[in-house]
Amino acid sequence: MKVAVVGVTGLVGTRMMEVLQERNFPVTEFIPVASERSVGKKVTFKGEEYTVVSADEAISRKPDLAIFSAGAGASRELAPKFAAVGCRVVDNSSCWRQDPDKKLVVPEVNADVLSADDYIIANPNCSTIQMLVAIAPLHRRFGIKRIVVSTYQSVTGAGNKAVFQMEQERAGKKWGEYKANFTYPIDENIIPQIDVFLENGYTKEEMKMVNETHKILRDPEIGVSATCARVPVIGGHSESINLEFEKEFTLEEVRTIWSKTPGLTVQDNPAENVYPMPLYSLGHDDVFVGRLRRDTSVRNGLNFWCVSDNIRKGAATNAVQIAETLIEKGFLPRY
């Protein structure tokens, strides 16, 4: 299978190569793609060195699959061009997520929506992915009326420049002595803003969680309220999630459902101080849940803590899992 990774030199693109290799994805021809300034650079995939090529060069080679992590602007321009030569595109940007003609997919949740007609498929926001892996099976059983979620998001979610900023601050550099990614210092700080503010007072990141949850769960009646913050962490995103169900539930029922949910690991033993933490999610593909307890302020309320490596399950791994699903459904060739 001819596989292109578009945005291959970025933080997520690099991880996409690793995940393709780790999961033994059937790549027979690898095509690394990046912007013009990166064309000619070398990358290593499965022990072999490859030269980064332009998007035009990649399109001329007619790949079977292209996994994008190059930003919404590049996706808007290039994804249709790849699709026009018969290539299936899995796009990690926000470009296509709310397009009514494009599928938005978390394979553990809604792989059934994929069809032979889908040539551009959207990868959801990292925070949405991990939340929905945890709550979708509960929604199917108990019916979710309302979600209140607060996120504590790793600097890796803002890319290499954000990681560089935190490293410079931790090395003792003063504000203004380095090229900053954020409007404020991030080390020893929490920034209660991710993406730009909208007229309703929420940020785009927060509204992504609202709109994507409705689309993926196919239930626009669920109430969703999100607050997203950037924290000085490398490892993964953490979320405090509060659910209100339509039906009665027990904590034991929730644990049983989660124990049978693919891609989910329960870490919930307060007596032994066992709970999910971003430091220990780094490098893993599962979503981790814990701190499970009833919300005593409402009749059918549940609180829990949710952690996942945002660059893997929140981006690269979910994209590759979508591609694996396309193979399983017969929409990509089996070589």
C-alpha cells in the first residue's frame, strides 16, 4: 500500500510514522510529505531513510492512503487533490470536522459510519477523542443528559514551538529572551485559553468539544459545557468529567462496562493512591479513567478523571486506527 504522511516533520507527523511502524501497518511504499521549506530533508521509517517530497510530487505518485497533520489551511487545499486521484485521506486538522458531508470518527465509538464513498475522513480533536472513548459506552447504556468537562491540556498539544517555550523557561530564560508560542509564560502557570475566543465567550477548542461530541454520538440534545486550559505538562491531556444520566446506574455497572471497552484502562483504587496521571500515559494508546464517584448534587450524576497521551490516541493513533478500519471494511487494499 502506498502511504503518504503529510506534515511528516511535525510533532504529530513524527508520531504517525512511529505508530504506523509499531502497529505493523501494511506499507509497501512510504511517501513523506511536508511544506516546501522541508522538502529534501531526511526522515527514517522502518529503518530506512526517505527524502521528504512536496505535496505535488506525492499526488503524482497516487498513494492509496494519506494521513494529514499539516494544519487546516493545508488540508483545505490539498486533501481534495489527494482524494481526486483515488486516495483515502485521514485528516487530523479541524478543517473537515463539521462538514456535514465528511465523517468524524473515533473507531471504538462510531466506525460504523464509514462507507466506500468516504475519501476525506476527519480525525476529531484530541480532547474529544479521549472523552468519547470513555463516555460513549455509558451513553449507550444509561443515556447522557449533560456533560461538564474541564481539560488540563499538555503543551505538546500546541506543537514543538510550545514545548520549546516551556523548555526555555525551565532553563531560566526570561520572558522575551526566546520566541514564545503562548501569550504568557507557561512554566509554573496555567493558561485558561486554548485557541481564540468566540462571541459566546467560549474558545474554539471548547466549542470543538461541544460540536464534535454531538456529531460523533449522533445526539445533538446532549448538553455539553467545556472549559479548556493549558498546563505545563508533557505527557498527556487530563480531563475532569461530570455526567448526568437519564437512567439510574451503579458504580459497579460503570466499572463493568469500562472493563469491556476496547482502548480503555481503569485505574481506580483510591485506597492505594491509584488513579490516572499524564506522566504515566506518555507513550501509551489507551485512555485511562479513575477517581470514579457519584455526583451527590444530582440524581444520576457521575464524576471521573480521564487521561490520555494526546499525541498518540488523541491524534496519530486514532488516525491510524481509522485507516485500519478502512482496510477491515475493504475500502483500502490488503497487500
